[in-house]
Amino acid sequence: MKIFPAIDLRGGQVVRLTQGDYDRMEVYGADPAAVARGFAAQGARYLHVVDLDGAKDGALSNFETVADVIAATGMYVEVGGGIRDEARVRAYLDRGAGRVILGTAALRDFEFLRRMVAQYGDRIAVGVDAKDGFVATDGWLNVSAVRGVDFCKRLLGAGVSAVIYTDIARDGALRGTNLAVYETLLREAPDLAVTASGGISSLEEIRALAAMGVDAAIVGKAVYTGALALPEVLRAARGDA
């Protein structure tokens, strides 16, 4: 199983939100590229980067900061947050992103999503952020009437190969991830490469996700606070510990 340490950006800084609440934010670094290099030095090969400002307002407020992070290491970087037209997709891919994550745009303009998948294939992933089981948009500020698991099944039918599924209630809360929803996703959409995101706080969860066949997991607050050591997470994901 792949491990993606997370770098969430707001105002050019590395931050973590609790349960998607912009008013419950902690700053963990003023130099995102240095944080990325630190993760690489600990053995990480993949990186998950989100422009929180972009997710909220649709503007690529942290574009150059994200580009600096991509350039800082040889890591495979996936990028999300405010990517709502093809020009932004191309801009990130041209700057070296491994793939871009569509979220709000995927739900609101499904035909746009289809076009992007047809054009860019597996360099397009979809972020499905669920609150009480329903897809949230606009930096998690609004909640739709679409069930997250049902949306994932629809994405599979549209040719999407990978989803990043986040349980918002767990994100940043260090209360454990929602193992049950990933079991459901793997059962109901077995051909999707699923990335687990939100609340991972123990090596036991890493092992459980790997054992059930989850493609990747995102670790954030647990690593920033020291609750989990990244090298140990990487070993657990490989089955070495």
C-alpha cells in the first residue's frame, strides 16, 4: 500500500484543519518545500498536496507554492484544491504533478470530469469528501444530497481509476479512520483504486487498510503531532512491521 504524507496549504503555510473547519486550524510550517524534503528524507515516495484556499474559493492562491513543493523532491505528487477547469489541470501537470484531484468540479460538472478522464486518463483522480455519508464541496463548506459510495460507483462507470475518499468527521481528529466505508467501497466498486483519508492514527489501521486491499493511505495530523512516526508507517504499509 502506498503512503501519501499530506501537505495542506493555506496562505502559503503548512496547516491542518480539524474536521474541515477553517476556524480550527493549526500551522505546522512556513516552508512547505522544506516539509516535503523532510518527508522524502524519511523514505516517502508519494505526497498529497491540497490548496485549501483554492478548495474554498476556487482561485489557485497557492499555485506557485505547490509548484515549489513539486520541484523540491523527486516524489510523485498528487494535487487538489480549486482545480475546476482544464487550464488548471494542464498547469499543474505541466509543473510536474503526477496527477490532479478533481473534487467540487467532478460533482457539479460530470461531463467536464468525463472529458478530463478521456484526455488525461489516470492522471485524473477524484476526491470524494463525505460528511455523514454525503459528498461535500467547496472546501467542505457545503454538503450535497449525493451519497459518497454511490458517487464512487458512478465515477467508476465514467472511467475514473482512482478516488481519494475522506470521512470529514474523522479528518484531523486523531480518532481513527472509517474502516467500514473502505470495506464497502472495495466490495461495491472493486475496480477503483481507493485512497483512504481522514483520521488515521495507528499502525494497526495502516495494516488493516493494507490487508483489505486499499491502494493508498494519506497520513496527516498523526505524523505532524508525532503520534505516528512516518518511517514506521511506511514499514507497516509494506508489511515489514
